[in-house]
Amino acid sequence: MKRSAAWVMAALIASGAAAKAQDPPPAAMTLPPPEVSDPLPGGERIAGDHVFANFYPGKGEGRRPGVLLLAGSEGGLGGGTGRIAQALAGEGFAVLQLCYFGCPGLPPRLANVPLEIFTQGLAWLKRDPRVDGSRLAVMGGSKGSEPALLLAARAPELKAVVATQPSSVVWPGITFEPEPKPGWTENGRPLDFLPYAKDSETEKGIFFHYKNALAGLGAHPGAVIAVEKIRAPILLVCGEADTLWPSCPMADQIAARLKAKGRRMPTILRYANAGHEVFGLPIDRSSPHFAHLGSLGGTPDGIAAAHEDDWPKTVAFLKTAMR
């Protein structure tokens, strides 16, 4: 998804703040403001009932299956996620592209974000007369995979779960402060999270903050997302060349936990030559931006091939799960 976790984290890497997470950041350093795009053609702005979102009613007659769509760490209403919402609507889904921070009435940054924001978004979909409330799914990418999986573990009525560039654990919120803040809260209480690694290898970049932290997960069992509570089929999409965080190893952790708990195994789409930009709409290879793909792992051809394969498979997965 454009300008999502990949985009925000690239800014962190460039600043050096991510490579030295425990050092106080320069006083003037801030994250770029979240992107709050207007709805694309076919969409409408929703602002009320504790929900700020862009809604795409979906192609077709009657009540359509609903998808709660969560972007990555930009948290706003990014245009890239909007194009995914618009494309899903063209496939017959009613899509609520939900903002969860940085929008009016919401937390200003990605820290201490209430999970109730996501349950309220799901409730909005259930109430809308254009949506079939008995056929609902959640879809989140990168940082947005955390609330997608956390919500799915709390919403047994969901029929499908899609997590792209997924995380198996809850990570800290994303701020420039020296002390990590919780990313999520529930009933006013912060959720446990896995702190970033602090060893010397993390000087190599942000990937090692995540990779090396996972080695110490045994000391933070509360940070593990309880995916075994998810009743719906799960689709995971990851790139083996991801240099932002180890999305394929974390997808494997999700699968291992489900297997250990005797639950249904997820479907995993993994791509050897794709990085953190592994998922999305098919890419125009003649675009001048094509050569710049792969800044967070993989090659332009590998990423384009992944999109050509994972997009139709994701649409088919949702249609099968919610028919």
C-alpha cells in the first residue's frame, strides 16, 4: 500500500531515529502528517458515529459483503489504500477504508490507539443497509495487520481475514520519543507489546530491531497475537526479501501457533523476490516509478510479479470465504 508502513518507516530509516531507537530524536523531528485523502470516484466520506472513513458501496445489486480495510502506519486515508478499496468495490465488496489515527476525533499519532475504533468500524458496516452484515471481513497491511488480527480474534462473526506483510506480535507504537509507547489499548488499558531489540546489530537498520526482538519473545508472551481465537479463514501475504521487518518469518509464526493450538491453518502467499511492497494492485511496468520499486527489499520485477499473482488470489479468497 502506497505511503503506508513502508513509506513511514523509510522516513524513520533516513532520519536515523529508527537505527538508534533509544537515542532522543532532534527536537524538530516529527513524522510527516498522515495522508487524509478525499474519497476516490465511487466513494463517500463517513464522519460520525465514532467513525472517520471513506466508504465504497461496491458494484452490484442488493446488500454486498463488507470489508473493513486498514492501512499501514500512515493511519490516515492514504490514496494507495483508497485505490485498493476502490478496486475491491469494483469486485462487488462494500469497503470501509477506516482511519485510525491522524484524522478528526482520533488519536493524533500511532500510539495508544483504542481497539474500539476498529470494533466501531465493524459495527458501522453491520448497520449500513447496503452491506450484508452476515458477510464481513477485515483486511490490514503491515502495521495495519496488527489491529486486523487483534480485531479478528475478538470478532467471531468475521468470515475472512487478510493480513499482508503481517506481524505475529504487537509492536510498540510509532513515535520519535526515546521510550516506546503502546501501539494499542483496550478498555483504556495498553496492550502488551514486544520491545525493539537494543543489541549492537540493530545499528545495521530497523529490520534488526524487529528480527532480533523476536528472538526474545519468550520473555513477552503477552505480546503474541492470539490468532488461535480467530474462527475465520486467514490469508497471509509476505515477501521473503522484506527488509523492513521479517514478514515471512512472522507469517510462519502465525501458522505454527495455529497448528500448535489445533486450529485451521492459514493460506500463505510468499514471494522470494518481493520485499515489503509485496502486496497491491497489478503494476504498470511502463511507469517511470517502476524502476524505484524495491527500496524495502526485492526487485521491481519480483514485486510486479507478486502483485500480478497475489491480487487476484486475494479477491478470490474473499469471494470464496464470504459467498
